[in-house]
Amino acid sequence: MHKRVLLGRLLVAGAGALAVRAALRTTRRVAARGVLDRTNFRGRTVSLAGGPALAAGASAAAALGAAHPAVAAAALVAGTGAGAVGLYDDIAGDRPGQRTAKGFTGHLAALRAGQVTSGLVKIIGVGAAGIGAASLLAAAPGHRARARSPIVAGADLLLGAGVIAGTANLVNLLDLRPGRAGKAGLLIAAPLLAGPTGGVVAGTAGAVAGLLRDDLDEQVMLGDCGANALGALLGVAIAQRSGLAGRAAALGVLTALTVASERVSFTQVIQGTPGLRELDALGRRTP
């Protein structure tokens, strides 16, 4: 990577870290007392303030690092859109009767019974954010060249939206232990730092790094808001650098993992796999 490009990416990452810290202070100051407090897996009271902070800070930094205005707009739509409906689910989903529906099939079952769950609203909202972001990516130079017909353009749009929404959902599925979603996000980001997607990814990764210590220390959690925003921004980077075949392959992997999550506990898999178990626990506070 050219030195000037590397320096630019480091500056964008630093901007992401600063932005998320400022957003966290603002969120804590303006949020009503107790509205963002939740009990985590260990029984500790933890604030969901990390979610809105990451959604705002990472989206802004990703847009700052984007190589084209259309990509910057896509990052803002994906990150803030997925974060907003995730925040709605974090708050409305805590009401009585909402948490009984689990997973995609659970939300569909509730809908058949006449109940529109906050989780279903989130699924629809994340999908809409994915479509909006993918349509904006179509205006970027690398994507205009391959949309040679309405059919190809339509497939490109749907696959891009699926990758963005699917990545948002995958990262959210991993957000069951302190720092897990953030670590997963950084691992996904690492190979995406090179090339035209690097600026978007650098801003996102910088924001994650700026919040990771508080997440691991169980001071804040990402919740659906932060995890969805993080995944959606990474999905924008994956969609931006992929052709039709690449988007289809990525969506296939994301779909397979989502289906597997309905049957297998990711936490049990991680705990039972040497290497993953140690990485998952790295930096986390002891009981």
C-alpha cells in the first residue's frame, strides 16, 4: 500500500475512534435515565449507549474515508439506517411480549399470529437500508460499468442489498458476549482495508477500536443498533468491491450462516473450538 494511502487510512481510523468517543459522551448525556440500561449475560447492568455511538461515529468516519460521493452516501444510509431500526428494536423489543419471538422464523410465526414484532420491523428496516445503499453504490464508477442491462442492474442491486443486510444480521447474531461483535468486525475488516474499500473500512474499524475497551469491560454493549450498523458498513465495503459472482457467493455464505444460527448456538461452537475460545475471551473482564 502506498505510504500516502496508508497515512490517509490511519487518519480516517483515528477520526473514527475520536468520533465514537464523542458520540458516546453525547449519547450518555442526552439519554433518559435508565432507558438504555440492560442486564447482560452475567447479570451486570450495562448501557446500550455503545450502539448509537458506534452507529453515528462509524457511519460518519466511513463516509469521510469513502473514495467517491456515492459510496459515502451509501455508507451513511447503511450505517445510520440499520442502526436506527436496531435502536428501535433495542428499546421497543424490551417491552413485555416482544422477546418471545426469536430469530427470523420466530418473527414470521408471530406475524402469522397477528403480531408485528419490533424484530420484524428491524428486519424490514435493515433490508430497506440495504436496498438504499446498494442503489447508491450503483452510481460509483466501478459499478456503472457492469450494469449493461436492466436484468443485470436489477440482479446487482438485489445481491448488493442482500450482502449489506446479511452482513448486518450476521454481526448482530454474534453480539452475545462482550467484545465479540467488535472483534468479528475487525477480523472481517482486515482483508478489506486494501483497495478502494479501504477508506470506508478504516473509518469503521477505527470506531470499533475506539469503543472496544468499554465493550470488553462491560461498561457498554452494542445491542442491535451498534451490531447492525457495524455489519451494514462492512457489507457496503464487501458489495462495493464485488462483482455479480462475488456478491452471489458472499450472500450464499451469509445465508448459510444465518440458517445455521437457527439450529446451532454460535456461543457453543466458539466455546468448543480451541483458538476461537481464547480469542473470544481475550481482553474480557473476569467474573
